[in-house]
Amino acid sequence: MRIATLPSAHPLHKRIRHCVRYDVKRHRSPLHNLAKIYHIDPNDMETIDPVRQLPTYQRPFTIHIADTREASLEDDRNNEAQLRIYTDGSGYKGHAGAAAILIKDGEPQSKLQYYLGPLSHNTTFEAEAVGVSLGLQLLMEAALPRATTLALDNQGVIQSTAITWISGHSGADGNELVDKAAKGAAQGTTSEWRRLPKYIRELGGRLPASVSALKQQHNAALKHRWGERWQKSPRYAKYEAFKEGHPFHNFRQATKDLTRRQYSLIVQLRTGHAPLNKHLHRLTVVDSPKCQHCPDDEETLRHFLYQCSNYRHARADMTAKLGRDAYAAVTTARYNTSILRRDLFGITFW
Ligand SMILES: [Zn+2]
């Protein structure tokens, strides 16, 4: 995807377009394969310049980001600039929209809205950036290069472009209005064509796709396919019993700082493949499934953890530490990882 965003001066710019256009049967290059796997269309993707600006570049405006939400709202109330412009970008119900509102002498004067497209194509961050450009467009319309401030609710955009941060969704008048307008834009409202900034008009009204949006979409699709394949896998039925849910986030979270030995014990306990006589007998490693301390009972996990009198002191430790959870650790042969891991390791069983 990175290759597809290279500017035209880059040696690979032409190559990737060529590979997307002509799908060859023989002597496919790695670029052919990548383009096919990722469904890349370089002509509908943003171009990222390797260099943003000269080291000597200086911003033509001043930037102010308040330290806290409250300070930003306070700043807004104390702002006596004749013209104030509020901008916002919104990712709303799966779609992205941007808006800017110009307030003159405390009264809303004009606004601009622009619908970017589905969030799978452009991100909220870009909507914010487009919002800023709409704001500047309003400023040009008003043609009043005097004391003017621009307020937006995304610090990230300010650091790369503009001017005052105002805490989002917090009841500042102009901010409220622009938030509504941006949501409207996300639902498809776009202002009059001729009033939009020139660069949007030149793009034919559709921004190129953002690489981060495409990556997110791609990853989501992969995860979905992963889940589908897992459901069809022969292993699915076995793991179903654990009630952890694919892709086992909780299990991995609960076990991530365990040693190898502890981890393998957990897996043994949960799969029932623990080195207890019942299981060892099934593997014909030992002659009898019986517990060596209790001639009447088979040495199952349940017997070992909860019944065998030989381990009663260790069990008392476990109950003291875990309370009722000690008995929830094994429920109808399903073992709860987070409970098992919490304290069993500190106990003399092991
Ligand atoms: Zn026993």
C-alpha cells in the first residue's frame, strides 16, 4: 500500500500502476502479487510526499493549544476576535463528513459542509483536516485577514496545520453548531459545489482513499475471514468447550506473563491432558487409572483438585486464597483460565 502512495517522481510510481493494470499469467513480479492480494488501486489512493516541508519552513499562523479542556473553553469565551471560525470533522454512522462555521460579531454568518465518503475510504482524522481547509475557505470568502481565530477539536490536526484547540462536544456555542454540521455532512450533505476549496473541486468531489482507512478495512476483512475459517476448522469443536471465543484474547491476556512451564500446566489442565493417572492410563503409560492414595477413585482432575485427601492441606491453601473461586476453577470439565492462573502456581500442588 505504501508503494501505491508514492509521488510520480518515484521510480516505483509507474511500476505499481503498470502491475495493477496488466495482470500477467507468466513471470509475475512480487508487485503483481501484492497488487492482486491487496486489491490496490493506486489511482484512487492518496499520494504521500516523502518530504513534508523544508527545514526552514515557518508556519504562517500562530498555534495555541490549551493545556486542559477547561482552559480551552475559557479561551473560547475570552476570544474577542471579530471573526471566529469553528471547524470539525466527524466519523458518524460509518461515514465521514467535515464542516466549518464562520461566526461574525457573535452571530453565525456562513457555513460549509463536505461529505467525504464511508469510513472505509477516509478516516475521521482526514475529515478534521478537510474541516480546517473548509474553515480557511470561509475565511477567504469573508476576505478579512484581521484578527481571526480558527477553533477545532482535534489536537493532532492542529499540530500539523492550524490554530486553536477547543475541547470537543462541550457546549461552546460555535462548536456545538459545527459538530451538528459535520454530522450532517457525514450523512451526505455537501455545500454548493463552487464554494468548496479548489483542491476538492479539482479532485472531482471525491478525495482519494486514505491508506490508514484502507489498512483498517483490510485488517478487519482478514480478521473476519480468519474467524470464518476457524469455525469450519476441525479444531473448532474441541475449543468450543472452553468458551473463550476466537481469537482467544482473554486467554492470551491471562497467560501473557506466565513462564513456559506455567503456561503448559494451564494448557494441560484445560485440555484434560494433565499427567494424572486417568489420562496417563488412556495413553497406556501407567497400568491403572486409579489414584495411588485412594484405591477406590480414579485420579481425574476433579479428584486431584477437589477430592483426594492426600492433597487436603494444599487444597486448604487454595481455598484460603481463592475463596469460592477455587470451586469455579473446574466446572463440568471446563476450566476457567483466569482463576486457575491466579493462584494455583503458588500452591504446593506444583
Ligand atoms: Zn486420591
